[in-house]
Amino acid sequence: MKERELRRYMGMTVTDVYPETGTQPPTHPEGRPMEEPGFGQLLERHRRELHVHCYRMLGSYTDAEDLVQETFLRAWRSRDSHQPGSNLRAWLYRIATNACTDVIRSRRRQASAAGSPAEVAWLEPYPDVLLDQIPDRGANPETAAVARETIELAFITAIQSLPPRQRAVLALNAGLGWTAAETAAALETTPAAVNSALQRARAVLRDRLPQDRSDWTATPLSAAEQDTLQRFIDAHERGDAAAATAMMCADIIATMPPSPAVYRGREAMAPLMDIAFGPHGMGEWRLLPTAANRLPAAASYLRRPGDTRFRAFKLDVLRVRGDQVAETTTFGSALFGAFGLPEVLPDTGS
């Protein structure tokens, strides 16, 4: 039933949705009447930013995909409740936030501590190539920086421990830069309640996020990050465990969601280096540079013994300190398509 309804609303024009009954159709966010190209297509204009919002709340790219669809379905079903002249974008964010809150509660998607990606089994990366598709709405530089910071893995991981309402308030206030009044209107509560929830949320996060905002990569990848990423790629493609280890910080942290394992320090990384590059290693590696959650990342392809092709294997998201790797968060290859990455590397004849 949901799929049928979804297909139906996507093909409807505004005259289908709002027949001539003397009631004006809702307006576009810029104040123009919602005429062609149709209600469903107007919703589509907000797909990417709503997807990022759902991702902030849920920590899962895949779940965010489902929740955007659920948001559009709920919007279509409730189209008559949207007041003429009101803000379509704010209305959609209210629906999306409520849908995410329902999922958090029903699936119990609240981590007990979330001090590390290893404690968030559902955590997934977000491709920078898709973040770049979000339209610039004229936010001031400080608000834009906060928005970027709140897509990083450290923030996404940390807020997974918050109760649904606190998470929603933080996503709207910090992620979108909304005021307490705007956030309160979206959540149908009061500015005082919003400020109280923000205060509690920030108290929880204070011990789980970098104290110095300069530790957050709130700008495009720096030259140092790009250089470190390239050295990371070179060492792995050469199978050079010594070089890969040398570029690690002494207190490096490595996690691999959904595994609960956490590796701390170079010594703890030694067995992993042996598995990847040792005499009985997994095979040959080829890596492609990319970026996730505004951090440098490397997509790894493995050619196992006996195989002739390099096949998608894993994605390493790096946090760089100086010219060394301070943290790696390793994911599988399930989202390579979202990053615009191939499943198999082209055969170069090597």
C-alpha cells in the first residue's frame, strides 16, 4: 500500500492534489504558489537536505534513505493540513523529525554511551560528494561551519546516545542553525523547553566531543590531510606495513562498525597490519581517494590470491592530526555506489 501511494503522489500535479474547491494551494518556500511541476516534484527539491537531517538523527545512511521516503509519504497524506502561505521546508523538517523520532523509539536506536563508533552498530559514513549537493541558503559563515561540524563522525556518533527529543533539538538547532523559537515551532513545544533540552544534550556531549573546535575539520580538506591520505594510499598499495605504522599517531584509535572492537595504539594495530600485509596476507590492494563526513577517506579494493580483479572491500575514514593518522573508522563496501565508486576496478592488464 505504501509503495502504491508513493508512486501516486510522485506523479500528481498540484491540481490533482488541490482540486478547485476555493482553497488556495500551499506556497513554495520562496512564497510562490505551488503550481507545476507538481507536489511530488516540489518535495524532491528538499530530498538531499532532508536526507542529511535524517542521517544526523539516525547515524545511518541507509535508514535515512528510508526515512526520507517515509517523510514524503506522510507529507502527501497530510497535504491538506499544510497552511497556505506557510513554509514548506519547515513543514517537511517537522515531518522528517517526527518520523526519525518514531524510528529511534521503535528500534531502540539509542546507544548506551556512544563514546566511540564501535558503540554504534548501525553507524554508516556519508559521502561528501552528496553533501556538496545541498543548496547554499545564505547562512552566515559561523552557521555554515557549525553545520559542517555536525556531520562529522565524532558528532554523529556522540548524539546517538541522546534521547529522541534531545537529539531532535540538537539536529535542528546545531545542525540547521535554527533558533530556539524555530525549533520549538517544528517540535510543537516551547522555546524554554528547547533551551532546556539543548542544555541537557550539550552536558552529555561535552565529554565526548573535541574540546577545541580547531580539532574539528570544519573546512575543505587541508593540504596536510590530502598529503596524509596519499601517503596512506601509497603505503597500502605497496603492502608496506612499516610505512603504514610509522604514519600512525602513537595513541591511534581504530574501530570497525558494527564490530564492538576498539584498537588503541600502534601495538594493537600490529596484528591488523600482519593480516593485511604479512606473508600470508589477504592479497594485493588498490585504493582510491575520497571523502566522507568532511574527512579524508580511502576506498580499498582487494585482489585475493587466484583472482584477477580488484574488488570493493572497505572504506577507511581518517582523522588526521598534524601529518599523522589519529583515528581510523573502517566500514564495509556497501555504500560504494553512493560515493560514486565502482564495485570492481577496471582491468588495466596488470
